[in-house]
Amino acid sequence: MKRQPSITLRLTLLFALASAATIICVGGFVAWEMNNHFKEMDVDELGGKLELIAHAIGETRSPSARDTLPGRLTDALVGHHALSADVRTQGQRVFATGSARFPERVLASATDSAKITRTSLRTWNDQGDTYRGVAVRLPSAIAGAPPYTVALAINIAVHQRFAHSIRWAIWVAVACAILLTSLLAWFTARRGLAPLHDIAQVAKNMSAEHLNARLPIESVPVELNDLAHSFNDMLSRLEDSFRRLSDFSSDIAHELRTPVSNLMTQTQVALSKARDAEEYREILYSNLEEYQRLATMIADMLFLAKADNGLIIPSREPVDLRQEVEGLFAFYEALAEHQGIGLAMHGEGTVLGDRLMLRRALSNLLSNAIRHTPRGGTVSVAIGPAANGFVSVMVENPGEPIPAEHLPRIFDRFYRVDSSRQRTSEGAGLGLAITRSIVAAHGGQTRVFSDTSTRFELLLPGLTAPTIQTGDTYSAQNRRNSPR
Ligand SMILES: Nc1ncnc2c1ncn2[C@@H]1O[C@H](COP(=O)(O)OP(=O)(O)OP(=O)(O)O)[C@@H](O)[C@H]1O
Ligand SMILES: [Mg+2]
């Protein structure tokens, strides 16, 4: 892949180009102004001389005075070395001074106006010199005599040499300025981009063991604030995921260790002395229970791993929730009766989903509810419509509320409110995680509320619902927060 030029290089080039364009424009303007200024000076100079010549011609009022005209013109123009003049009448040269030879085109351009402007000036080269001049027709003061053609010119070679050296100076200044601004731009860009290098440095030092590093927001420039925040947020998310992953591995190890060590102890005890067949049978039954727990846990973990990889694809058939809950009530009836707990259901609803998976999700909620309901209490299931064509199933049980700090993590795998791992009363802590995965695979949502009672709510797509974003919500407030 083609490597993109660095930002420093781009900024440097951009600055250099912009400043070069500006300096060239300024230089061009200065040169143009200087040229105009010289022209203006020439106009003044030639205008003054023309006035003197016009005066001398005006004084020549008789044919006899005409002979003295060259002398008076010489007096008028004395001391102006750079000036050339040519005065003619009827093609006859009356007076000439200076080195300039006036080309025909200049003489032919003579006008009757005695006022010289910048546009009436003509420029020509002759014998290595450059002249700027003008030709004017002046009337004779002698009645009936033909007019005079007066041509005046100034040698502008000195001006041109000066302009040439100024132009050189401007070009040298432009080159130096471009070099200087490029250097400055490079330096500024490097300094300006330094915070990006800091970000890169933090990223470079990042590893699984050092996920707690963060960018110091206060020392990052405003423009990079969003980037720094996003970067830090990403690190927090990574750190959290990493911590959960490592918690998860240690949880697996712990969960497997207990049943395996139980099995080992029982086997060692069994082998410690000779026993009769009945005793061995009892020990094997007891082992079988542990094996079953292990097998269930492994199957649950596999299910969750599949769900994580998007491999749990539920079928979509209409499922009558009331019918499913009735079936589960029949299953849990004996257990509930044994614990002195009532089971109640109201409402109805049909969802689109996988019957077996939904039954499993509901069964997890019911078994939890029954386990946490005190004797004499009632577990109730409410089914009803929710917003956007979804159907809500709420499993509610009385009993000790779940402390608010546990609610955000209650659906995490292996998470249990009582962390003492009392395996007799609590399961592995995978039930709610499985319920959440199943609901998410259906495009639904899982929520939990716990205050005077504990309520787990599943929002499942009804027969007409569009799919919604998946996720879970928790709330320690009362039922008013329910979407219904
Ligand atoms: N209805 C409820 N009332 C009070 N606490 C509950 C209720 N349901 C779940 N919990 C708490 O949430 C924790 C997680 O529940 P979850 O169903 O995931 O695991 P478990 O029931 O302990 O084990 P498993 O379901 O894998 O057999 C439980 O350990 C319990 O502390
Ligand atoms: Mg459970």
C-alpha cells in the first residue's frame, strides 16, 4: 500500500506554499509600484521641460526671433544630462540636445495636447540605452507659421538598473522567506503534533499487564480531547473485558475444583476399607449426582460460548407463553408445595421464538424465584403486551431484595449475590446468563427490578414486533419503571 506523507510534511509544504504565494504577491506589488513611481517622476520631469520649451516657443513671435530660439532652448534645458530633446518644424530640425535618437513611431505619435500622462509615454532601446519619451505638437506664436513637433526623452537606464537590483533583492527575500517559513512550519507542526506522539507512546506501552494507563486529559489540547476521551474509554472497556475474562477463568477453575475434589474424597474414603456391594452402590449414586452437576455446568458453559459466537440461532415459531408457563408450573408444583410456596399466573401473550429455548429461559427465572421466596410467599408470573409490539413476561417473587450494587452484574456468568459459594443453596451462577443469551438471540431485552419484591422481566418480540436492540436494564425502583 502506498505510504501517505506525514502530517508534518503536509503542514510544512502547505505553510511554505502559502507564504511563498503571499511573499511573491507582495514582491510583485512592490516592483509594480516602483515602476509606476519612476514613470510618475519621468512624467513630472518631461512635463516641466515641455513647459519651458513651450514658453520659449511662445516667446518667438517674429521670424527674426526664430533664430534665437535654439539659444533660448539651450538655456532652458541646461544642466539636464539625461534629457534629450528634438524640436522640428516642417520636418526641419530647429534644435536637438542629448544622445537619444527618436524613432519615427514616437515622432508620428505626437499629439496636440501639451499635457503629458503616463499613457502618453513611449519607451524604446537605442545603442544599449533605454529611453522613455513623448512627442507633442506645439503651435507657433507667429501667425500662419506651421506648428513645432517637440520630442523629449529621458535615459532611464539608471532606473532600470535600480529596478533590476530591487527585483533580485525581492527574489532573494522570497527564497529566504520560503526557507524560513518552511523551517518554522516544520517546527510548529512537530510541536503541535507532540500530543499525538504521547498517545502513540501510551498505546505502545500498553499490554495485558498494564491496561490501567490513561492519557492525561488536562494536558491534551482541546482539538484532541475527543480522541483522548475515546481512547481512554476504549482502554477502560478493554480493562473491564480483560478483568471479566480473567475472573471468568478463575471462576471456572473454582467451580470445577469443588465437585472434582468431592469426587476424589468420596472415592478415597470408599477405597480406604473393604465395603459391601450396597455401600459401593450408594457411593456410586452420590458420585453420579456430582457428575450430573459437572455435566450440566459444562453444557451450560458450552451453550454460553456458542451464544457469544452468535451460534445460537433460535427457530421462529409462535409460542403461547401462558401454555409454557403452565407446563413449567406443573413441573415445579411439587417443589413449590414442598417449600410452602404458591404459584400464580395472569395475562397471556404469544411470541415468535424457539419453544425449547424460551422454556429454558423461563425455567431459570422460576427456579431462582422459588429458591428465593420465603415460606408462605407466592411466585407470580405476569404476561402482557409491552411497547413496540413486544410481549413482557415478568416473574415476581417476594423476599430479600437484591442489593442495588449487585444488579448491574446479576446477568454475568458465575455471578452470585452470595459470593460464599454455598453450593447447597445456590447453583453455579449460569442460569441468568443463559436466560439473557437466549433472550438476546431472540432480539429481546432482559430487565431486573428489586425493591419490595424482586422482578425479572423478559421483553420478547410478539408476532408483529420489529427487532429491537438487545441488552439488559436494571432498576432498584418500583414497578412504575416497567414499560407497560
Ligand atoms: N429471584 C431472585 N431473588 C433473589 N436473588 C436472586 C433471584 N434470582 C437470582 N438471584 C441471585 O442472582 C444470582 C445469579 O442467579 P443465576 O440464576 O444466574 O445463578 P444460580 O441460580 O446461583 O445458579 P444456576 O442458575 O446456574 O443454577 C443468584 O446466585 C442469586 O444470588
Ligand atoms: Mg439460577
